[in-house]
Amino acid sequence: MKLREKAKVLDADQIEKAIVRIAHEVLENNRDVDKIAIVGIRTRGAILALRLAKKMEAIAKKDIPFGVLDITLYRDDLTTVAEQPVVHKTEIDFDIHDKIIVLVDDVLYTGRTIRCALDALIDFGRPRSIQLAVLVDRGHRELPIRADYAGKNIPTSQKETVQVKVAESDGADEVVIAEREE
């Protein structure tokens, strides 16, 4: 499938501002900072989650537990992802029981990735609550899932795709809308 880039919707500065805003919102909505933990969905969600955790630590002047969740084996489309999907390690080295987990991903689309992440996370224990933070909410939900915190809402068509690029893995921070070429 070939993609044709249509528009850049967020640059590095805008992504940074969105993360700072989300950090403030999470802290404002959860007064018990000692109960908050950040868990990112591998790969770009984990990168954004680490940035969010660092911003929150700087604002609250407290350590915020951080973990990375791999949802590969929880996917309902595993057979269509790859013939031999690569399973990575989940890295949650703290007890999630009674924690306020802020689950972080790059793009919220159908809701299926988040459903898988919820299933995977619950296997680690029973958190007090799970809140969802995403950099981009593009709509088109297939499941009743919504973001508690969104960096930007971007209306898209089904033919379009939202690509989040992060410096750590892609060499630059940006969000672009691309369209599938037929």
C-alpha cells in the first residue's frame, strides 16, 4: 500500500506543547500524584508516554512510575498483522494495584488497540482507574472508547491515515495525514 502525504498537522513544537498540556491536565484531574503511573503502548505510544512522565515529574517534582506495554498477543487481527508477528517485552516493574494508570498511545482510531491494551494491562492487576491519553484522536470509533486527554482532534476520512513520527525512532517529530493511493 502506497501512501501520499497530504498535510502536516503537527510539528515538533506543537507536539511538545500538546504533551505539556496533557501533563498539566492529568495532574489537575488527579490530585493524588503518588497514585499516578504512566504506561505507554509500544512503540510510539511508549515514546510519548516517557515524554509525558518526564513532564509530569518536572511539574509535580515527584517520581512518576513509567512502564511499556506490548499488546501484540492481545490483538484481534494478529493473523493479518504479519505471518510471524514480533512480540516485544512488556516492561511494568511496579505494582499497578490501586494505581491511576494513564495509558498512552499515539493515535486513537477504531478503539481496538486500546481494547487490547486494557486486556493486557488488567493481566497485571487491578488499578484504581485507567485513563487514556493520546496525541491524536482521529475519530471513526468501532468500540465505545474515548480519550480522556487528546493532544489534537483531527477529523479524517477512512481513506486517510495519520502518521505520528517521533525523533527517537523516525528522526523527527511530526504528525502528517496521508492518503492511500489506489
